[in-house]
Amino acid sequence: MTLPNTRSQPTTIGACATLACIWEATAPKPGNVYRGADFEDLTYVDFLTSAALVGPVLENAAELGVGTTVLEAVTRTRAAVATNTNLGMLLLLAPLAAVPAAVSLEAGIDAVLASLDETDAKHVFGAIRVAQPGGLGKVNEADVNDTELPDISLTEAMHLAADRDLVARQYGNNFQQVFRVADHIGELSLHFPLGDAIVHAFLQLLAEHPDSLIARKCGPKVAREVSSQAAQVLSGGDPGDLEYEEALRDFDFALRIDGHRRNPGTSADVIAAALFVLLREDRLNWPLKFYRQQES
């Protein structure tokens, strides 16, 4: 039986979140895990497993609250996989998933962020300790490893980290980069397969904003160098152009040497959130074409 093609694919908040995480992991973004490109300590299947586990939790984000949602989703993930796969994604996805269904995400995200309190902060700090993300280091105020945390809201805590972390910055600018990347992917997907659109938008984001994870692990100078390299790839043209594709492969290889320390993980988190926006707001055409057809 052949089902008719439909432009719209109705789905739930949880399914939107799971699909967004799967697509983020599947698109061959340079320096990241994707199908056929595992790290020694982190595999593509780890990301798929994580995506399946967090969807049901995010489905109930509006009722659970942002902090509880992040903590529960991270706890479920770390019970199943050996390393952090999705803390940054969840910090972005949980507030978006908590926006009431009748309200657009851009219109509703401000109220969600304004409602976050000290309990949300404590739950998120607990989630960070469970996830054990790499490269956190030590900060003077509201350090996650402190035994006693200050009585500040989650939004206030994120403001303290905004100058050094792109995910945290979204809590202060109403998810400006997330919505911009969503627009970019949506526009590109009109002309290119979704996988190509995701990779191109990832490069654009990385070129404009040095990756926070790279900066934490390797220093801001290296993060800026990686951003410059992303801009160079973009100068090679569009997906499918020979110069662009060759530069993209070289860039991917360069980011993987030295034990994949230059993994643009924070940029990938923003991509997942942007894909959730497109899914939640039904801005993609179905059935989807993810991969470019191979030339015979």
C-alpha cells in the first residue's frame, strides 16, 4: 500500500525532539560523530540511543518544568551510554519544548525563560554533574562543582556563563542563534537535501561564533582558527560544488586529528535545537529527502 505524500507531518513534541537529535547526529558535520564516523569513546549508536530515550521526557517538559526535564533526560541517557551525548542539546530543547503548543516558539520562549527559578538551576547543576561534560574547568561564581550553590535562577546562572558558552547565551538573547539557524536550514532545504542544508548551516554558525567546547578544551585562539577554517570551506561554493566538497572533507579530517579535541560540539547542540524548531512549527516539506542522490 502506498501512502499519499503530504506536505505536513503531524507529530508530538517528544517525536520532534527525537527526530531533531537523530538528524543532528546523522548529518555529516565536520569534526562530529555521524554515521560511519565514530570517536573511540563515542559512537553514532550512542547518539541514536540518547535520542530515543529523551523524547518521552521532553514530551512532558511543560508539566515537568525545564530543570526537572533536563535532569531526568540526562539521568536516563547516562544510564544507557558511557559518556555525555546531549547535555547541551537538552539545555536548549527543554525550554523550547516547554513553550505552550498554541504559542509560536519565538513568541513563547521569553515567558518560559522568565519563569525559571532557583529549583530549575539546582536541577540543571545536578544534571551537569551527572553528564560530566568535558572541558568545564573552574569559575569563580556559581561553579557546578561547588558543594553549596548560590540562590540564583537558572536564567541568572546562564547569564554568568554567556560570555564563554553559546548555549548559555541563548538564555539571555531569547534563543537568537537557534532561531536564526532554523531559518537558514529551512531556506537551504528548499534547494538542497536536508543533510546538506544542516551541514551548511553548521558551517555558517561555526564561522560566525567560535565553538564553546573547542574554546574550553583548546583555548579561544584555536576556536577562532577553526571558525576561520569554516569560513574558508563556505567560500568554496554550495553543497555539491567540487571545491566546497573537497574543502569540507579536509576540514573534517583536520578536526579529527589529535584525539578529536577540536570537536565543535556546542555548534552541534544549536543545530539540534534549530531542527526541533523546524519540526515543532511544521516548516519542512514531507516526505523528506535527507541525502543527495549519488551519481552513477
